[in-house]
Amino acid sequence: MKSISQILSIFLLIVCGANAQQEKGITGSNNWLNNWTEFRPNKVDYGEANQILAGTISVDTKLYKRNRYILQGNVYVTNKAVLTIEPGTVIIGDYASNASLIITKGATIIADGLETDPIVFTSNRSIKKSGDWGGLIVLGDAPINKFGNSSSVNLGLDTSLTSYGGENGNSNSGILRYVRIEFAGKKLKGGDNFNGLLLAGVGNKTVLENIMVSFSAGDSFEIFGGELSLSKMISFKSNRDDFKFNFGTQCKISNSLVIRSSYLTSSLGSRCIDVSSYDKKEEVDFSKKQTKVTASNLTLVNNSDNINADFQSNLVKEAIYVSENTTLDLSKTVVSGFSPAVLLSDKIEINGENLQKIQFVDMYFNFCKGNIFTEYNENNEDLENWYGNSSFSNVYSKSDNNETFVNFSDEKNPDYRLRIGKITALNED
């Protein structure tokens, strides 16, 4: 660690330009949360179902807005079939049968909603709660880092229909745009959970934009392998991780939002971002690409009425966790109200090579109990010196959410764009 200042000087010349952007967090000339989002989904009456979806969908099928569909059990789209969902369609997951929708490898989902007419997946219970039903799973044939370039999703599903992975990074699993997924993440007997949206081996021709996952008992977004881009994603009050990346995914994510609650956590992990390359090292082919996440203009915020009290009660954990043998390039992002902002695995040796793979540039760290630490090590002086260097253009602040964001407290029409000197971040990607 004696040479870290020398490493920093060289590295900054490579990765930092002279004209750092000032815009941080989610951006847009208008509040792109308007119209299609719902931050009070438990108060919405979606009506009664009049159509049943069950078993296997093996031919091209279209779902229509005029109907209300109920998913019963695990519904598989197979045989390269295309499932098209009309804008405004509501699909209700059945609580009693642990409903889920699985788009198998080679099949396609076209759920292309509109800003004024989003597609909604929700619960059929009168009093809706996290984990009422399974969730949405999309499987593709893009690369993963496991031996054999293939794996399968278990979760009590038919493993003959849930394989994913392959050689086609350009594969197309369809479109998910202006879609809401509510109260998913059913808990299984073994202690694991479904997730709001699982994308496994999904290729870069798949369109993934304007997707909101609310009150998931599992991870909101879980990404296994694949090569994909995510834009305008929202994770709202998940019990588990908001975005979990694993198994060699090559993912770009931009202009996306996480709203956490101090009171919604899990012993299995409750982070805004969790970046890993494997669960078991012996399963990994290290000749393949390991997980790399490139993220910009994210807003990660803990919705707390009294953040200091939550800190004292040990209710708040880290926002971002980075495991060994991964790459995270994070820029122009707001991290507000966590303890700490970032936690690096204790298996990561703090040296120049590894720090080049973990970048935090143009960040806005607000009201965090510590910024960047290594796991099980309270001495973060070297990391603070590294990322706190002015050339990285990271900003440190301490203000409450109402002062930090344009309109934080309005549950009906919130605006989570950053307020800096009463000027909203307006940069549109």
C-alpha cells in the first residue's frame, strides 16, 4: 500500500478527463417517472381475472388489454413461440399456486407497453404483500462463465425447460418496455426466493427499458450472464437485492433508480447493487469473461424518516457490494443514506490492478455512514485517499432527502432527480 499514491497519479491520467460532468443521478429534461409508474400499488384495484394462463404456451400467442389474465402455477413459453402482450394488459399472479411466467431459451416475449398504458404483473390477493407470487423469468443463449457455457434455473421448476447460456451474445429474447412487476419473489421451502425479474443468458438485441419492480420478496432484478443493456429501471422497496449481477454478465445500466427501506431487509443480503462472478469458484471457467457492470446516472437512496436513528439501530447496510474477480465502473451516481456506501469483499487485494477494475467517478455520496470500505476492516484510509482524490470528482454531502431531491415526499408523483443549487440534473443520455 506504500505505492498507492504513485499508482493513483498514473491511473488518473488514464481514466479521468479534464471536463468531468456535473450531472449526477437519474436524468431527463422531464421527470420520466410520470404516468407509467406506481408507488402505491397496494391501493390499486386491477379488477377480477376473466382468462386463465396455465401450463405451456408452445404457439404464438397474444394477450389483450380488454382481458384480465391470471397466471396459475408455472407457465412456460416454449418451442420458439412468441408471447405478445398488448399495452395496458394486466396479468395477475395466483398466490395459491405460486404462479410464475418463464420465457424459455429460444422463445420470445414482446411486452411493449406505453408510457400512458404500461403492462402490469401483480398479485391476486386482496391485501397484497411481497412474495405473493413467483415472478418473470427470461432465459436466453448468450454467454455465461460456467463450464460448458450452460446452466439451469432451479427454484422448483422443470429443469428441462429452464436451461440458459450459449454462444450468441447478440440473441434476442424480445422486448420489456413500460412494464411493472409487483409483489413477486415467492419464498421457497429451502429458503430461497423467486425474483421480480430474472434475466439469464439474455443477449444484447433484447430491449429492456422502463421496467419497475415493486415490493419483491426476492431480488428485484437478477442478471445471470448474458450481454445486455438496461435503461430506466426502478426497484422500489425490495426485501433482497435490487440489482444482482452474476455468472459473467456483461451489463450496461443507466438512468435507473433504487428506493430502499431500512425496515425491509433479508439475512441473505439487501443491497442496491451486488456484483459477483460466481457462487462457487470451482464452477467457473476463468478463460471466459467474468462479470463486468458499467453503470452511470443511478440514484440509490434509502427512504428513511430518521436516518441517524436507523444507523444507531443497525438497520442500514451497504448500498453496493463488490466481490472478487469482477469489474464495476460506476459514474455520475447518487448514493444516499447507507452504512457504508460501498463495501468491497475482503478477498479483493487493494492494489493498483484491482482498483483499476473498481471505479467510482463523478459520484455524489450523501448522508452515508462511511463511504468505501473493505469487508471486516474498519480502517479505510487508503480507499478514502484513493477515491477521495479531487481528480475523481466525487462529491460528499450531508443533507436530508427533501433537500437532496426535487420532490422526494410526494408518493403520488415523486421526482428523484438530484437538486444541486436548485438546478435539476438535466443531462439526457
